[in-house]
Amino acid sequence: MKSAIRNAVAALLSAAALVPAAHAWEPAKTVEFIVPAGTGGGADQMARTIQAIVAKNNLMKQSLVVINKPGGAGAEGFLEVKGAKGDPHKIIITLSNLFTTPLATGVPFNWRDLTPVKMMALDQFVLWVNASTPYKTAKEFLAAAKAAGPGKFKMAGTGSKQEDQIITVAIEKQTGVKFTYIPFKGGGDVAVQLVGNHVDSTVNNPIEAVAHWRAGKLRPLCVFDSKRMPYKAKVTDTQSWADIPTCKEQGLDVEYLMLRGIFMPGGVSNDQVKYYLNVLRKVQESADWKDLMERGAFNTTSLEGKEYADWVAREEARHVQLMKSAGFIGSGQ
Amino acid sequence: MEEIQSLLHGFAVALSLKNVVLMFTGIVLGVIIGVLPGLGGANGVAILLPLTFSMAQTPGGATSAIILLSCIYWGALFGGAITSVLFNIPGEPWSVATTFDGYPLAQQGRAGEALTAAFTSSFVGALIAVIVITFLSPLVASFALEFGPPEFFAVYLLTFCAFIGMSKEPPFKTLAAMMAGFALAAVGTDPVTGALRLTFGSVYLLKGFDFLTAVIGLFGIGEILLSLEEGLSFRGGRAGLNPRVVWQTWKELRRYWATALRSAGLGCFMGVVPGGATPASFMAYGVARRMSPEGAKFGTGKLEGVVAPEVANNAAGTSALLPMITLGVPGSPTAAVLLGGLLIWGLQPGPLLFVEQKEFVWGLIASMYLGNIAGLIVVLTCVPLFAAILRIPFSVIAPIIMVICAIGAYTVANSIFDVWMMVVFGVLGYAFKKLQYPLAPMVLAIVLGDRAESAFRQAMLVSQGDLTVFFSNALVGTMTGLALALLAWPLVSLVFGRLRKR
């Protein structure tokens, strides 16, 4: 008797659920939000901001937990998601190591093992020098680096054979300048090494270097995007993000943006993807998200569905090209 | 004295009822986090970070949020000492040196004294560091900028050499243990070429060996195996419950003011650089052992051997917040998470934070004073309680420790493989103890090996292979010279000893 009533109630409830959205899928347990990088970095900050916005605005009934899996330049995190085929309770945020790590280390994973959900934003890269140096433009700086001779100018960056070094090599190919690239663990360290004059330049993300720029210690020379950043509010007394010229304007034809996108494991259903898409759209609508975008001077391009997958495929091809020409393709062990 | 005025204003901010409640909440949570191995301060703060997000939106809320989070950090710094002393299981890398004398004390039934000494020293270290932050921050911040790769390597070299030169164990055993540690630290990703190495194609070895897994196994499981063999009893079982233990210990602690001051100086230096709390605690222990008239008895249960590392690690842990605030460089993993927090709340760490967010910065500094006082009160009142844990029969407590260790090893990276790794390390730890090889140098090498290697190779890139870079200026030259002198110390004293005998 009891079970009959329960069945009836369950039938009613499911009928009620049918009315607003047919078969809407929802997570049944805690969702793991994997960050294939360490705590405190750009991807980690973005993941934790998303988590906070979700929690604050009650966007999900189940909780979202951020887990860092930085081992092997992020391979640890990607392999975990690859291995969780069909598990809708895992999502992962990416940085460029989605492309670079399998190429450089030979660890077997590819974005096609995952399901693309949504591009959240693109992270910019800016060429920085110490403010006490005489270089006011990228042209002057590169001319000086060339005059100094190969390997004399030191470029600091985050990690090895990853985005910062790829940009460095791209600059070298374009201009014939030769830098000594020095890898550090995090973007904050990189910025401080430049402030302390231990290196000559960096290609820090805006959010990593902005504090020192505002304090008058660093000088931005150009941004590696096709057009200037749109943020017109003054960051220092005299300059805004929009005042930084593009590298192309400066005669340095190098473009690079880093993907900040969300993926799910392979083999998940459309409903499941749709659920997260919905949540992430709401995240992007929040004021907190817009704040983050402006503070970090992000490129707010955001793609979904096929467009997103196509973009990732193009970007992968480009990375293969870049990594190959830089000689960064590893054979594994 | 503009600083004092700002500080008083900061106290007014930090002393609101809401903030005081948050302070105590944070401390208690932090102590619990510190006690559970595996769930380190960084994890604890990261888990609670999203909760503070909405908190930070209200006016003055960012200050409340950082008070809560930083108090978790203080609590974890206090709490890390508890398991080191009671069970010889350091919950954090910087508590390893505390086990050297803390655990023997507990075995002699003097756990209460050891804990009181550890907590009081933590407090003194933190207090001195906060005073340094209050009055010297601009000066200290610019000093940190002097540190490039060669300087960092010199600091690590100094730590390693100090260990070999000052260790009680035979130098060659210390060296052997340390080299094994370096080998383990090398597993994973090569920091300069980005290639994988020593992973033998295994997915599990990609991330290398985590310090926590190693330490939980080597110390925790190893110790339990040893106790099993020695007849199922904790030698600390005789621990008496003495409510006056705090006062009595304080009387004795006054004698060690010089050690405390030296260690605090070392700690502040290492925190600001930021070289980290772990080298600070090891160096302070080594220096205290060399300078103390009772140095030869270190390791057998001397209070002074607890004071030195605890003062230093708290001084370093606290002053590590300074480069975080002024330069955006975190001095510890926990500081890295706090840094992420600041950015999420819309505060920009950097030289301008002191100017633009006066209320926040001074509120934070005031909360460092108050948080540490609150922490001291909380942990000291619990000393008899903690000490009483040792009265629980071994057959009951050992399985509980095993379970907590396993959970701890699992939480490090949510991986069951780490639990098996812990067991392997446990057997290794048992073997080391049986063969009388020291564990600490191995642990030290696992913690710092990576960083030392990166710094060395970065320095070599900078200098294009020229080793004289380690003597290229007064700062780095002094540190390298001191390190080499310390390394040669056992050899020199051996020669002198022989000569004197003649």
C-alpha cells in the first residue's frame, strides 16, 4: 500500500517536472571541478570564482568542489577526466596545457577525449619590461635585444614548453632576436623577478603583473591580440588597458590568446552538457564575473557547441604547428 | 609614528564582535585542520574560500573574510605541532624539526611541557614577525626583490649543508638519506625542460611524491610499526594530567630567550625572502644545537630543541604574508591560496595595497596580533586535554591513527594510490629507523629538492653555465660561503679532534 502511494507520488512529481523542461538532467551528487594546475594560478582563480558565484547565487542544487590535479604539467587532471568516460559529475577547466602537455610529454590524451562545454573567456598576454629600462616601445626593446647579441636578454615565463615559452619562440622566429628563456613556477614569481631586475622581460598575463604596473615598477609594451583590449578605465594615473598597443601595431606580428574553457568527460549526454551550459551562462551574467573580466583584462570571447569545438580544433592545429617549429614535440619518456 | 596610529585604527576594525567571533572560529577550525595530517592549511583555506566570497561583498567584509582565513592559517600553524609532539607525525613540513625533541619529551611523559613550549614559541615567533611587518614592511619588501635564482639556491644550499654539518647522526648516513630524498623529489616533471622523468610510464608517478604522503608514512606508519615490535605500548603512557604544567613550563622557557630571538630573526628572514618556513625551522634547530651549551643533548628531549624550530617556523609563516601582500608572491602554499582569495575579493596585492586599502591591510595586521593571542589561549587551555590522548591504550589509539593517516594520505590528492604509497613509505620508515638512518634529511630533500633544483638550473641559465654566479654579489656570496663552511664542519672538527688527542 505504502509503496503504491509512493509510486503515485513519484509519478506525479515526475509529471510535474516534465512541464518546465522535458527530462532536464541534474547532478545527483557533488560535482568535481578539476583544475589541471596548482592552487593560486590563473586557472585556479577562475575555477574558484566560478565555484563561488555558483554557491552565492544558488545556481546548482548539488555542491561544486574544486580539486587541483597539477601533476605532469596538468596531465594528471586530464587523464582523470579522460578515464571518467560517461561520468557527468566531473568538469574540468583548461589552459593551454590541454594542447601543449600531450605534445611536449607524449602523455596520451587529446581534447577529443573530452566533451567541450563552453569557452568562458580568453586570457591575454602582454610584453612587459622593468619601468627603469629606457625601452618605451616593443620596437626599441627588440632592437636593443638584437644589438645585445643572442641569448643576452633573459625572458622569464611560467613553466616549460607552455604558453609563455611558445610566445617567446614566436617572437624569436619573427624578429631573429634570441632570448634566454628561464622557466619559473608561477606568474607571480615571474613578475617579481622582472621587478627585481633579475630578468629583462616577461609575457605575463595582465592579472599577474597589473599590481606592479600600477606601482610604476613595470611597463607594458604591447598585447599579443589582434586588437587592443577594450577596458578604458584608467589603471595607472595615465594609462588604461586600452592604451597598450597591439604587438602587430608595433611591427611584431605575433598573436596568442589562452583558452579558459570548460570540458566534460567524453560520452556524456546532450542533456548533461546542456545543464552545465545553463549554469555557466548564468555565471557569466553575474556582476562578479564581469568584475573578474575587467580586473584581469580578459578577452571576453565566449563560444559554445560546434563553434567552440571548431575553435578548439583550429587552436590545436596551430599549437601543433607552433610546437613543431619550436622543436618542443617530445617523444614521451 | 604613523604606523602606530594606523595599527590602533586596525585594532578598532578587528575588534568588532563579528570579527572576534570569526577569529575564534578560524582558530579552532585551523587547529583541527593542523591536527589532521594531510588536510593541511592550504586545503583548509581553499575549501573555505568560496564561503568568504559573499562575505567580502559587504562593506568591510573583505577584512572579516581575511581575518577568518588567516586565523585558520594561524590555527594550523599552532595545530601542526600537536601530532608532531604526541605521535611523531608532523602534519606540515615545517613541523618536522619539532619532532626531534618534542617526541622524545612526550615519550618521557612530558608531553604537556613539550606542547606548552611549542605553543608558546609559536606565539612568540608570530608576535616578533608581526612587529617586523608593522614597522619595517616597506624596507623588508624591497629586500625580497634582491632575490633572484642564485640567491634562492644559496638559501636552499645553506639549509642542506647546515643539516649535514650540524646533524647528530653520522654525516655520511645523513648524506645518504638526503640523496635518497633528492632522487624521490626528482620524479615527475623536469622543471626546466618540461619533460617527464623517472615515471617509468606510470600515470601515478606523474605528480611525483608528495611530501605529505611521504611524511605520514615515514613517520606515522613507521612509528606504529616500531611500537608494535616493542610491545604495543606508547612510552608516553605515564603522562600525568597536570593543570599547572603551563605555568611551570613558562618558568623554564624564560631561560631560552636568546634562542628564541635568534630563531625569530632567522624565521623572519626566511619568510620574507620567501624561502619558506621549512628551511627556517631546520636551520633554527641546527643553529640552536650548535650555540646551546646543552647542544650535545639535543634530540633526547630538550625544551630548547622545541623552542627553536617552533619560533622560527611561525615567524617565517607569519612574515611570509608580507611578500604576499606587497609583491603578490606567496611564501607558502597557504599564502598562495590566500593570495587567490584577495584577487577574488577584488583586492590587488602589490605595493599599492598599503596605500589604497589601508583599512584592510591594518585590519589584517591587527588581526595577526589578536588572532595569535586568541590562538594561544585556545591551544594552551587544551594542553592537558591533548596530553591526555597519550593515556589511551595503544591498542585503541593505533588503529585510529592508522585510519586518520590513511584518510590524510587520500585527501592530499583524492587518490587511493597515495594510500598505498603511504604504506610503502611506512615500511621504508621502519627500515630507516632499524638501520639508524635519519629520516629528517630525506624529508627535507623531498620538500626542498625540487625548488633547489629549479633555482640552480635557473641560475645556470642566467649565468650561461658560469658557477661564479653564486659569488657574484655580497648577499649570495656570504650565503654560499657559509653553506660550504658548514658542509666542511664535520670534517674540520674531526681533524681538530684528532690533533687535540695527540
